[in-house]
Amino acid sequence: MPAFFCRRGQAEVSVDDGIVLQAQRHLKWRSFDVLERIVMMLCGICLTGFVTSVFFDIVTRTIGRPWLWLQEVTSTFFIYGVFIGAGVAIRRADHLYLTAISESMHGRTRLVTEIFNRCVVLFAAFCMMYFGVINVVQGLGNFRMPSMTPLSTFYAAIPLSGFLVALFTIEQLVNGWRHGFEGDPTKAGDQKHVMR
């Protein structure tokens, strides 16, 4: 990792550092921490590409020489950033689901509620994968203008997102079933989304 991202006196940042909250560690497998980091970097690249391409689109249109292909690049970065970001949001529990209700519960009631919530998310992920693949196959015959790139390049983000959502939801279901969904209240950072 570049030195300007490291803390003073520290050459490298460990995989655990700042990625998974210790309060959520019981729901995570360490082997997926690297995947989460990679997906978060891809989201950052997509966001940077989106902002940069919008900037150049505005500049080229302002000077009277628009680059028409920039709209395709912009929408591709946006779509992949959103759909890949949905996968990592599931792992980090930064997505929309009934957290306020389930966090106020304890014991068996919380277990049932958390499992139900994640089963709904898992069903949505399987729908994204199934219907996303159908869209990808159907998009092979349709093309974006002016580049003539198959629309499947857009649609591929949907089953990819569904796969990531399913993978991270299964991870939480298995670990929640084994260890419970409630975090350890004695660990620092048990409050929602506190980064070190």
C-alpha cells in the first residue's frame, strides 16, 4: 500500500484494519476480507471513472467538440459502481433491511427475524442472477451506439451483483446460525458503522 495511505510509523495496513468492524467479525469469514477489499477498490475505480468521464463530457461539450462515446463510458462506470457496490454493502450491512427492528430484539426472536431478512435478500440475489443472465444472453444481439458494443456489457453487472449479494448473504446466514446475529456488546465499535 502506498505510504500516503499508511499511518505514521506503519508500512502496511493489515486486511482486518478498517474493513470489518470487530462487532461484525462473528458474521464474517476472514477469507472473504480480501474479496471485500477488492470489490471496494473496484467501486472506488468506478466512482473515479464516473466523475472523470462526466467532467470530460462537460468540458468537451462546452468547447464545442463533444466526445459522444463518453456517455457510454459514464453510464458503464455508474452501472458497475452501483451494482458492485450493492454486493459489498450487503457484507458491510450498509444496505436497506430491517436493522432497526431486528437490532432491538434478542434471542430466538432476533434469530428468526435476521434469518428471514437475509432469506429475502438471498431470494432477490437469486432473481438478479437468473434474470440477469437472461438479459445478458438477450443483450448479445443489441448494441450501444456509437461504439456498437453489445448491451450485454451493461447487463453483466446484474448477475455479478447477484452473485456477490448471494455469496455475502450466505456467509452471514451460516455464521449467524452458528454464532448468533448479536454482536459482542463489550467490543469497541459495536455501534453501527463506526470505523477505526
